[in-house]
Amino acid sequence: MIEVTLIDIPVKCRSVDSGFRKVLEKSLKAQELLYINKFPEARLLRNKRQFSRGVLSLLAHLLSGGVKASYFSYGQNREREILAAVRESRFVGINAMTVTYTAAIRLLARIKDENPAVITILGGSHPTYCADECLENDAVDFVVRGAGENPLRRLIEEYPDVGGIAGLSYKTEDKKVRHNKLEANVDRANILPAYDRLPAPLDEYKINLAVGDGCPFRCTFCTDWRRCRRLTLFDPETVTRELLYLKVHLPEFEVMQFFDSVFTWNPEQVKAVCRIIRDKNIRFRFLCDTVPAAVNQEIVEILASAGFIGIKLGVETDRNDILKVLHKPHTLNDFIRAADIIHEYSDALVTAYWMSGLPGSDAYSMRHTAGLIRDLMNDGVIDVLSHKLFIPYPGTDVFERPGNYSGRIAGCDWDSYDRMAGKPVYVTDGFESLNWVDYFTQIEQTALNAYCRRLGLSEDDLDNYDNVSSYKYGYCKIEI
Ligand code: B12
Ligand code: SF4
């Protein structure tokens, strides 16, 4: 008997408009070539598989406590294998982002058909903020809100006596939903994800690392700061343990990303982590996310010396009035200043995350933005553009109070809550005259033109670079 089976649904594959896809694929190839030109040794993220670090962390926590647990990745393991394990399991746990929620519910229904006695648990970014909705499904017995390590372990150990388990939501005997109080911050500092349980070799996966949890800012369209009540920094020793594990199991110069919301927020932490990377001769190449206020000469030089080849900043929009409404902690000039510092003191490429369809924008201002992006790229301020659609997810202020931002939420078709979907979820009258697919294609084409100019290549030349694509939008083999 397996005590618990965990099933990871890492992404929901989707198709995009064919014209947009053509430009996007070329643009992704060109981005990789920009990195290859500057850092020829770097092993880039070619066709990597994805996994949820959260689910691997839960698995490691359970295994270390002696729980008999199995792990599957939906889309990588065959459904037949998964259902066979489910028949033998007492509990089944699945993760869900908003965009993978319907797939998770569908799979849970199949699981209940297969083994009606199994106890099902849903966790992750979507259930954390939509527990009531999740529990309307007969296939869902429990929802874990927030960090899942302790609630899941306790549920397995204490079921059916679950009243005192923090973070748990469930239906009581009188069919009412009960939400236990939230779990306090979980110290994940000692958990090394159970990498050895992944179904494919480790070097086939995109590795995401973290040195902490949470964000010091309070942007109204984001939940990163709500997930963790205060910004928590992990002990550098734990980070060391993970990096040393990866050093043994992965080739040199593998590229991996620190996904901390603001990786350089605490200079002492950054110095400690980069010192470890250098002292232990960990020869990977790294990417990280941060904000303009946490970029300065000293930090950039330290990052460069530890092998950071890309620094990514959430610009979101050139409109300072919109940034202010969203509580974004910078202006466009702050971003330009930070990008200049990065370029002056390192070879790292600057990625700008950019969003279209933000509250306060309209079709006219977004067309103006397209010209500005072109100029920033041609001037070498932005090396790589990561342009997405604005989607307010459950748990954000914009989702909960769209009227305060002069817009409305178009509906809860969760499958369309994808930032590459090309169809806005948050709508205002100002967007009415916009053809979104054309607009997205135009922005990506602008970026592609800038990449080609930098590379000295034509678009047709890019066709000769096969298999240089890091993201699988629109041409995934697996449909959920
Ligand atoms: C790495 C990452 C990715 C990776 C891996 C995704 C994955 N499945 O984990 C990739 C690149 C694939 C990815 C893609 C996307 N991502 Co992403 N991603 C992240 C990021 C930066 C880190 C996730 C992580 O590993 N966290 C650390 C682990 C330890 O925490 P965790 O995953 O939350 O898991 C804990 C709990 O949630 C809970 N839990 C989770 N699962 C389960 C299951 C059970 C049974 C239980 C009991 C508990 C439980 O316990 C875990 C351990 O404590 C987060 C932001 C963040 N900092 O968390 C965004 C985030 C998860 N991503 C987000 C989004 C929107 C996306 C995209 C949809 C973006 C897009 N293109 O539109 C795409 C997916 C597109 C698609 N078509 O499928 C949003 C999700 C919001 C939402 N409500 O859905 C987040 C929160 C970012 C944000 N603030 O907007 N992402
Ligand atoms: S958008 Fe960035 S800075 Fe703002 S709360 Fe989210 S992670 Fe933090």
C-alpha cells in the first residue's frame, strides 16, 4: 500500500495563433543565440522539461519522515501507470496553478472513479486563493492553502482528526466548508527537493533555485508577497547543499535560474551565496530576477564573478502613473539606470519583463509603447524582451477589486488565465479597438528585428538554427 501518491502538473500546454507562433519561435531562437554569442560555454535551456519544485519539496519532506510516497509527473508518466499507483494509495495529492486547475480537477475525477476510497488533496497557487470553489468538486476532499509540507504530513498522520491542522480547508459533515487558520511561515530551509524521484534524467529538466521566499514589495497584481507573510531568507548552507548536489549530477555550465522575486534584495545573502559558488568551484551559469532598486555596481560585479549571465527586471510598463497605481516600486528611469549599471559592470544580458493590458492603459497607449520598446532595444537598454499579457490571478487586489482599477474581470474560464493566451481576462473599454493577436505579434516582431540586428542575421538565417528553442508554447506534444 502506498501511503500517498503525489502528481505534478507542471504546465498546461496550449496552442497559440499560428502567425504569432512563427514570430515567437524565431524570437526565442534569437534570444538563445544572443546568450550563445556572449557565453558560448553556457548549456542553455533547450527543450527542457519542467517540474514543480513545490511538489518535489513535499515529497522530500514526506520521505524524510518515513512516509511511503510515490511521485508522478503528468504528461511524462503514462496515465496507466498513475492510475495503477492510485489504486494502491490512501492519499493522492495534486498541484494546480490557475491555468492547470481544470486539468487537475479532470484528473482527480478519473482518480476517484478508479479508487473511490482514496482521499484527495489539492494544493498550489490556485487552491490557496480559491479553496471554496475547489471544494465544490466531489473529487476534492481537502485543499491545502499556502506551504504544504506540514499540513500534508499532518493530514496523513492525523486523518480523520483534522480540525487542528493549519492551512487545511475541507467539507464538514453538514457539507459546510471549513477553513482552518493559515500555516505560519514554513522553514523550507532544510528541504532539498527529491530530484532523484524525477521520471527523466535530471539534465533534461529546467532547474529553478531559491535562496528565500516572499517579496518585500506589495504590488497589487501579484501574490508573491502574500504567499509568505514576511520575506524569508534561507540559510546559505542549505543553498550550498543543493548546489553541491547539482554539481555532482549536472554537467558544467548548465544554466539555471534563481526564481526569488528579488534575488539581490539582501546584499549579505547575495554575497554569501556567490562566495559559496566561487569557493566550491560550482561552474554553472545563472539567471536571476530582481528590481532596479536592488541593482548597484558592487552587486552586479559579485553576480558576474559567480557566473550570472542574465539579470531580469520586471519593468511591466513605461507608464509611471500605472506603475504607481500597481504599487510597483520603480519608474521607467529607475529601470534604465539599473540596466546601464548591469551593462557597465558585467556582460550579463538584461531581460525586461513587460506586460500589456494593464489597468489604465488603452489601445492607443499600448501602440505608443510598441515604439518605445523598439527604441529601448535598439539603444541596447533591453537585451531580451519577455512580453506577456496582464492577467490578474485570484488573490491579487486587481482580481478581487477590479472596479478600483476601472476595469472588470471577463470571467473564470481558468484555462484562459495564461499570459501567452492572447485574450485578456481583465478588460476595460479602452481595449475594444485592439486586435490582441496582431498586437502581440507586432511587439514580438519588434523584438525579433532588434535581435536580428544585434546578431547580424536575417530572419531566414534563424531557420538554420534548429532545436534552439527553450519554451514549448504552441507546439507541445502533450495535451492535457
Ligand atoms: C518556477 C515557476 C514556474 C515554472 C515551474 C512551474 C511549477 N509548476 O512550479 C514554469 C516556468 C513552468 C512556470 C510557468 C508558469 N507560471 Co510560474 N512560477 C514559478 C515560480 C517563480 C516559483 C514556483 C516554485 O517553485 N515555488 C517554490 C515552491 C516551494 O512553492 P510552491 O510551488 O508554491 O509550492 C508550495 C505550495 O504552493 C504548496 N503546494 C503546491 N502544490 C501542492 C500540492 C499539494 C498536494 C499540496 C498539499 C501542497 C502543494 O506546497 C508547496 C511547498 O510548500 C512562481 C512564483 C513563486 N515564487 O512561487 C510562479 C507562479 C507559480 N507562476 C505563475 C504563473 C502565472 C505561471 C504561468 C501560468 C505564466 C503564464 N505563461 O501565463 C506559467 C504556466 C503556463 C502554462 N501554460 O502552464 C503564478 C501562478 C499564479 C496562479 N494563480 O496560477 C506564480 C505564483 C507567479 C505569480 N506571482 O504570478 N512557473
Ligand atoms: S511584482 Fe515583483 S516586486 Fe511586485 S510583489 Fe510581485 S514579485 Fe514583488
